[in-house]
Amino acid sequence: MLRILHGTNYDFIRLWKIAIAATMAFLLMGAAAFIVRPGINESIEFTGGTMLQAEFLRNPPPRIDEIRAALTEGLGHEPGLAEFGSGGREFTIRAQETAQVTAQEAGAENVANQIRRVLTQRFGEGSFVVKSAHAIGPKVGGELRRGAIIAVLISFCITLVYLAWRFEWRFGAAAVIATAHDIIATIAFIKLLNLELSLTVIAGLLTVLGYSLNDTIIIFDRVRENLRKKRKETLYVTLNRSINETLPRSILTHATTLAATLALLIFGPEVIQPFAAVMTFGIFTGTLSSIYIAGPTLLWIERRWPREVGDRGGVAPRSHRDPGHGGPAVAATPKPVRPTR
């Protein structure tokens, strides 16, 4: 059986300050993006509207600026327009303006038919074919938005219940903080890349939540096992030992998942690429948070609320900074005092 990175002894926790500084800088960039451009780019699934995919048959096909100018003049608003595929013939047209969304309530095909008429008048009968058309009213969009928010909140609450049952509160609190970091960082990533927030992206966000939590639980399980062995070592050393022991499994799992998400991102259809982008980012941020957010948070909690002697792991209440590492203060087993003669 192939074994990679077996028996390593890397000091991962030593770099916790650098990792936290990097992730804070990224979150500040995301916050700045929200200040410069308030709100997030929502799909028609949440805002309501019409999305139409058209393929032009004439040779050469019209340029994207020609199509945009014709639609803006015919509809009275500039719709969202993007090239679909690599042939320069297929385009997606999104009508999400307030007036167009309101007009959509008059009939499911109202705005779609208007777009067809505008394109026919400008480029001629039979110059294009509509491959797909989706129309969502504002009421349905609001219900989908509400359902997506409820799904995220329910999944997070279930996560809290599971952690409370699986671990003692110190481990659970550290895992929840790491998971919250992943959600916030992924939202910042979506904003910075101006990805369209759709139900597919929400599914990617929930998948990232579960993926990161699973990674953190595996490391914490090994930490708990090592603490029960009651070695005479600090929690700092135990954390590093546990991360190194789970490193081969983590490398193989992350590499396999990353290969699949990159394949979807590069070669997959446009509709699945936002999901693949969120998942690819989630692999990196989930790995980082499991080591550099959950670990240091557990060390800080242990220093602030140390366990009593005889608790799981046998960690004594006295705390100190692990010598030579510069990490957060951790609890250590007191050394026995030799009796004087």
C-alpha cells in the first residue's frame, strides 16, 4: 500500500499568526468589496426575471455589443448579456430589471416573447434559435431566497447539535468558530469574483461547510485519542502530533477532491462552474481553518478555561506558553516535586 508523508513531524501551529493575518487580510478585502459595491450579484432564481439562451445561425454571428444595443433599445433597459460557450454564437440574456420582473407577473412568456421580437426585428427571421428560456416571478424568487437562508441556518444549527454531542464544549466551540470562518471567507470569495449567487452556489456553500467540518472533526478525534494516552506533553505538541498523523489521509482526500473540482471548473459547462469555483476555494479555506483557526482557538480556550486534573487528557489547570514555539498559551501537566532530604 502506498504511504505518503508518513511519520512527519512538522510544526504546523508555529505559523498560526501568519495564517490568521493572511485570512484577515482576505476578509478585509471582501468587506471593502461590499462597501464599494453594496449587495451581491443574485441570479434570477432569487430576484425573479427571465433568462433566455439564444444561438445565432447566421454567418458571421453578430457581435455582443450589437446584441446589447438592440436589446437595450427594444426593452428600454440594458439586460445582462454574456457569451455562452466558445463558438461566439450562443448568448445568455438575463432580464432582471424591476420593470421587467413586474412585467413577468403578467405571463410566464411575456418578457421572453418581447426579447424574441426585438432580436427578430434587428437580425431577421430565422437568424437565431432559442435553446432555452426560464421565467421566474418575483414572488417565487422571494420564496427561493427565503428557502436558501433557512437551509443554511438549519444546517448550521444541526452542526452545533452534532458538535455538542460528539465533543466536549472546548472542541465544539473551536470547530464552530472555524466553520463560521469558512462561511464568511466563502461569501467574501463570491463577492470578490462577483459570482452570481444561485441555488447551485448555495449548494456549494453548504458542501464547503460539511467538507471543512469533516476535516476539523478528523483532526480533533485524533487529538482526543492522543490526550487519552496521557503523554507528558503540552496541548500544543499534541495538536501538532495529531495534524501530522492525519496528514497522509488529508493529502489524499484533498488532492482527489481538488482534481474533480478543477476538472469541473475548467472543462465543465458554464452553469456548473460557479459551484466548482466555490468548492475549489472551499478545499483551501477548509484545510486552512482546520489547522490554523480551529487549532489555535482550542489552545486559547484551554488557556482561558483549563481542564481540571483528571479530566480527559489529564491536562492540569496551570497554563504556560509552550517554550520555543511562540504559540498561544496552553495547559501542561505539572512536574512532580522531588522531596528534599
